[in-house]
Amino acid sequence: MTSVQRVPRPHRPRWVVPFAAFAVLFFIGTQAHGLLTSPPELDMGHLQKILYVHVPAAWTALVAYLIVFVLSILYLWRRNERHDLLAASAAEVGVVFNALAIALGSIWGRPTWGVWWAWWDARLVSTAVLLVIYVGYLAMRAFTEDTERRARWSAAVGILGFLNAYIVYMSVKWWRTLHQIQSTPETVDSPYKLAMRTNAFAFLFLMIVFIALRYHAARVDRAADERDEEEALSGGAVHV
């Protein structure tokens, strides 16, 4: 009797609960409260409501990059491939939220500041640099074939790149340019706190869902690569 050995299939991600939490919180924060009940801001009017998505997206991007930072350290310490795959998944999700924050910020800035982009603003430029760093991180992974070398180089970039995340966070404190001060529950008026907070948690759950799905896909790809390597070493022989 002839049988073919198969690579064990990675478990499916359990993303239903966090995605449901995202949907509920996003509906409460953006639709029910943010768009329908929160009053227009004194200076910006209803344009202010774009911040209910822009600010949580920026927060979530920084959280995702923090995850990359921690997992990169863990990989260099323990050399566990799962840490590398999780870090790469978090980096991809961070890039998505980073780009979303920049796009929404530009849409908000055009009618508020009169420009789509300001190269002299520390927060804008450092945030753009952060996006370039992690896009480069992903590009390097795509063009590095050796698995161990790719993981080591990625870990180094994930650790050093996070230093710029700290610059992004502190930029409005170190340099007073065009961007406003940090948007936190302490600096936001009471009528707008609920939408800001609920959307922050909503995006956090969405980040968990995206990372879980991307990590699952990475595990599947890695299992397929290992199977191909084993078949190449054995000359494609079938085990009897």
C-alpha cells in the first residue's frame, strides 16, 4: 500500500470573537455616536469627526510596530520561527493602519491647514518616515530567499525601526510646528471622548483579527515551502 506524507495543516485563526467586538465597538463609536449624536466642533465643525478614525488608526499602527519590536527581540533571543512570522504579520498590519492615518490626516489637513501635506511639520514627516521603514522591512523580506537570514535581518530592522516610532510620539512635544498636540482623552472635550475611546478599542480588535489572519496565511505558506523543500531533497520520491 502506498501513502503520501502530508505536512500538518496549521490551525485556523480564531478571529470571530475579536472581529465581532470590532464591529460592535466601531458601530457604537463611529456610526451611533460619532456621526449621529456628537456635536460639531467649535472651529472644525463636522470635519472633526474624521479624527474618530484618523487618531485610532495612528494609535493602532504604533501598537502594531511595538508588537514587531517585542517579537523581533524574542526571535533574536530564542530563534523561534513563529516569532518571526508573527512580527512580519504585525508589520504588514501596521503599514496598513499607518497609511490609513496618513491618508485621513491629509484629507483633514487640506480644509483645516490649507495644504494636503507640510514637509516642515515634524509629526507628518516622522510618520511618513515610519511608513517607509516598515515598507522597506516588508520589501526586504520579499527579496531575501534564505529563511534564517531574512528573519535575522528583519528582526534588526524591526528593533531599530521602532526608534522612529518614539520620535513620532514625541514630535509634537519636541517641536511645535503645524500639527496639533497629542489627541488623548485628557486633551479631548467630553462630548468626543466616547467615540475616540470606543474606536481605539475597535481598531485594536481589528488589528488582532488582521494579524491572526495574516499569521495563519504565513504558516500555510511556510508549511508549503517546507513540503517543497522535502520533496526536492528526496527527489520527489513517494514514501511506501
